[in-house]
Amino acid sequence: MRSFNKINSPITVIIKISLTRIASGSKDYSIKVFDLLTGQCLKIIEGNLNFAIYLRKINKTQIIRIGSNGSIMLWDFNKPKCLNSFDTNLDYIISVAKLSHSKIIITYNITIDT
């Protein structure tokens, strides 16, 4: 079993971003990029205001991150730099996908009292 360094907080989400790399979100509010072969932490992306509940790679360098408060952040994980952020006020976001260079689609669940 591979051991990964720099993990000091519970992981909340993990995705594969290439054949040899994964990205994880954790309770310390960071996103970390790891090499699968060595277990080495290659990048730590900080600047999030809550922990990630969803990560999705949308192209070779960008990840969409949904926070536990419903906020959405678009990160360039090669720099690392936040390219844009959105405050949705949606508690139950299910998924996010990029439609084009400037548009994303958000799927969410809402409960309506009748």
C-alpha cells in the first residue's frame, strides 16, 4: 500500500487528474495534488474558506471545487491560482460541469415544502 505524505487532516474528496496524479480535498480546507507512484505531495492549493465536498477536473490544468458551504471555486492547479469563485447559497449541489470557456452547469437538489 502506498503512503502519501502531507496528509494531516481527514480527506473529504479525491479525484484522479492524470494517469499518475490525484487531487484531494480535506478538512484543513486545502487541495493537494499527489504523485500516485511515489506518494509525494506535488502541490498544496490554499485559500479555500471551507472544506471541499466535490472536485472535478475540467481540463488539463483546471479543477472546479465545491465547498461545504455551497461555494464554487475554479482553480488552476499548475500555478496554483483561483481563477474565479461563485457563492451559490445552494446546500445540496450534486455536480458541476464546464459547458464552454465561460459557462458551467450546476446540478442541485432542492426540497420544497408543500
